[in-house]
Amino acid sequence: MSKYKDYGYHNDQPTYTFDYLQQPILSLLNKSKNSCILDLGCGNGYWVSYLISKGYNAYGIDASESGITLANKKNPGRFFVQDLSTDRLPEGLQNLTFDTIISTEVIEHLYDPEGFINFCKQVLKSNGEIIISTPYHGYLKNLSLGIFNKWDAHFGPMWLGGHVKFWSKATLSRILTKVGFTVIAFKGCGRFPYFWKSMIIKAKIF
């Protein structure tokens, strides 16, 4: 059985998703309300470093040792290695109080998404917020994938460590609600409406 395979980051540059996630996510943030941010699954740390450059107080964790090594070269002490299947933050973050979690293009890779959402709730303070992005799936997009015979390419079953969950607005909202969050915002991003590349859902603990 294969174990976790490090993504193998070679530089600290943004992934292609940053181009279409950047503005929608920024529009959901406010420095007065989102004063201590944790990026769960931060990869090479680009998002965290970008938010720091914009005046936000942000930290990141990821299972990739290569990614965290690169990230700490730019903003030392802000990044920590962590297997997201565990239920405790790294020691260096345990004394911080997070009011916001950002997780971009992570939940589709996880076998236990409900456990992940529960961990987010555990980490956040009582009225904390979570902002999650994941590839979008909806009726029109799914239909077009079928019509044009693109499902095999879309699922990418040969990709080790690839997507194992495929989310719609309804299913992602449902799991957030089940764990105790209330969805307060939705944004589709990348491409045109209902054929979006990804979606972003913001939810809050009330």
C-alpha cells in the first residue's frame, strides 16, 4: 500500500489556481474580522506569504516537507509540517487563537473530509470562519463532461494522490452544516458561470 507521497515542490511560486482564486478569496476577507488566519494544506506557502504581504497575520501547515522548507525560507516561523489526518496542531501553533481557516484545493484529496472539517472546527475560536475552495461540479458541467466524453480525463484515476472526492455546492454545504457550520457565502471562479473551474464556500460557527 502506498503511503503519503510528497508533492515535491521545487519553488515558491503560485500554482495555476491562484490566478482565479486570488480575488474571490480576498473579497471574503477583512483584516478586522480575519485577524489570525491558518492555511490548512498550504503547499509551498505562497498563499500565506501573499496574505502576509497584504497585511494579514497568517500561518500555514502542510504534509509536504519540501513545501514547508521552501515556505520558511521566505517567512521563517510561519510554516509547520503536519499530516492533516492528525487531530492536533503542531506545537508551535498550539498557543495561537485562529479566527479564520483557509483551505484551497485540499478537501478533494482527502479520504475523511468530515474528519477534516471537524478538525477545522476544533482549531477555530467559537465564532470562527472557514473558507474552502475545491473544483466545482454541477449539473451543466457534469452533463458537458459526459457529452464530450471527458470524464476519464477529468477524474484522472492514474494520478497518485489525486482527487478522491468530487464536490457540488450542495454536498460541500451539507458536510459543513453537519459538523456545525453555517454557510454564509458562495463564489464560483475560473471560466464562466456553472462551468466554473472551482468554487469557494465561506462558512461560520454560530
